[in-house]
Amino acid sequence: MVHINLMNESFFAKILKDLNVAGELIRARQEEKQGLLDEFGAESKRFFFGKISEKALASSVKKTNIELQRLDKQIREAQASSRGAGDRALKLVSAQAPVGFRATLSGISGGKKTKAKKRKSVKGKKKTAKKKR
């Protein structure tokens, strides 16, 4: 009886879960960043209308910038995490190249995996572009 290699579904599910977690984290940090920007916008309006001092606004600017940098760092880290998970998923899925089988009167034939030919690279030679005529 012929068997085909199946993809490791539990590993693939784990990768998808990692991607989902990273996406949710990015979205949560973006919402937190938007809330911070809205809050600072309100502070700026309060300063414009004379409700708070310039010193209070300067303090708010410093605090807001630190928070924005922290959120941006977390977003970048989550993006890197999702990029890695995506690469793992792509590698797992790409390894599932179809193996050709044919049903014949005498049974099933095929099942040979053919590897792609590797190109030999010549060291020390530069590739030259062809001139257009």
C-alpha cells in the first residue's frame, strides 16, 4: 500500500497560533498608541486655551515621547516575531511538494521525488552583462 508523507499539522497549528498572537499584540499596541496620541492632543488643547502651564505640557511631551518609543519598540519586536513565524510556516508548506502518482491497470506507479538540480557556481569569475545592440 502506498503512503504519502503528511504535513505535521500540530506544528503548523502552533505556527499559526504564534502568528495570531503577534498580530493581536501589534493591534493592541497600535490602539494603545492611538489612545496616547489622543490624550496628548487633549493636553495640547488645554495648553492652547490656557488651562495648563507650559511646564506641565513639557512634562507631558517627555512622558508621551517615552511611551511612544516603548510602543514602537514592542510593535517592531512583534513584527519580527511574526516574520519568523511566517518564514517557518513557508518552509513547512514548501517542503510539501506534491509527489506524482498514476493509477494504472497493474497498480500505482510513481512516487519518486525529484530534487531540483543545483547550479554550480564558479568562484572568482564576475558575471558580465550582455551589451544591447
